[in-house]
Amino acid sequence: MSQTAVLYAFDLCGTFLFALGGGMLAVERRLDIFGVLVLAYASAVAGGILRDIFLGISPPGAIADWRYLAITAFAGLIAFAMPRAMRRLSGTLVVLDALGLAFFAVNGALKAMAAGLDPVMAAVLGTITAAGGGVVRDIMTARVPMVLHADIYAVAALAAAAVAAFGHSWGTPFWPTVLFAGVLCISLRLTAYFEGWHLPRANPDKSKDAAADNDREHAE
């Protein structure tokens, strides 16, 4: 199988996994069947559409290729028709989301490298590909995007995209590079989720406390 075919398969796999997650969230929010299908599609393809727009691909693959619509519709219908089964698989959804994140991060980075971008910007575009759909999904359901506060989400995608981009730039073998990048992303995401790892967070209360202490010192 050629590298182009492998990247296409990665794109379709990531599309299905993210569409299933978007459909499950839509069911949780009690949207109607049309809303479920729309959210499943938006969750799955927004990142890839952004990637293709940045790379000058027109029309983007998710719009030009009917398979993306078919896959997202199938995933959305599964979520809509089997809500109880999906609810029981809520823990598995974290794993599926991590897999989708890895597929999109690696695919986005390698597509960017093939288009002539340097490794740094290819890694950035791979991260946008992986996280873009989740941002759109969360905005559409009135949530703070997960990428802005979740435990090692975009960072895991960036790590995978960087490995894929720099590995390609350095001429390392395709499959070892792709597999290592994918395993790294999945491991970081799942470990962070189950162990509660997260990046340092803003603490406005701490700033207020420091300001109050400073005021007290001046008053004394």
C-alpha cells in the first residue's frame, strides 16, 4: 500500500472516530436526528477542511469526496440509534478519541510536509487538523473548547505531529515513524486523562491574593 493510500485511510479512520464522538455528544445534549448528523459531520471534518484550506487544496477533501459524508452519517446514526450502548461505552470513547487524535495529527503533518511546508509549520498544521474538529464541536454545543483546558490534549497531538514531520524531514522509515508518533499521542492523551495530568492553569484568585498582600504591606 502506498503512503498516499495509508494517509487516506488514516483520514477516514479519524473521521469515523471523531464523528462518533460528536454524535454521542449530540445525543447527550438531546439534539434531534438532524442535529446529531450535523454535529457528527462538523466534529469529524472541520480540522481537515482547515488543513486543506491552508494548503490551498480546493475544494477540501471532506467536501469533494462523498465518503466523508457517508462515514460521518453512519457514525451519527449509530450514536442516535444506540444511545444506551454508546453510554456504556463512554469510557471507551476516551480511547477512540485518542486514536482519532493520533490519526489526524500524523496525517495532517505528513500532508503538510508533502505540500512543501517546513517541519515546524507542518507540526502546527497537524495539531490544527487534530484539534480543529473538537473546537468546532464544543463551540456548537456551547462548551469551552477542550483544547483550551483539557489534560494534555493539543499537546499530545503536537507531539505526534512533530515526530511525524521531523521524521519525514530526516528521512526515517515511514512505518516506524508513523507508529511511534501514533503511540506517543495515544499514550500521552490516555495517561494524562487517567492520571489527571494537566498543564499549569491560570489562577486569578492567586493574583487577587497577591494584590491583597501587597496592599496590606503598603498600608503597614
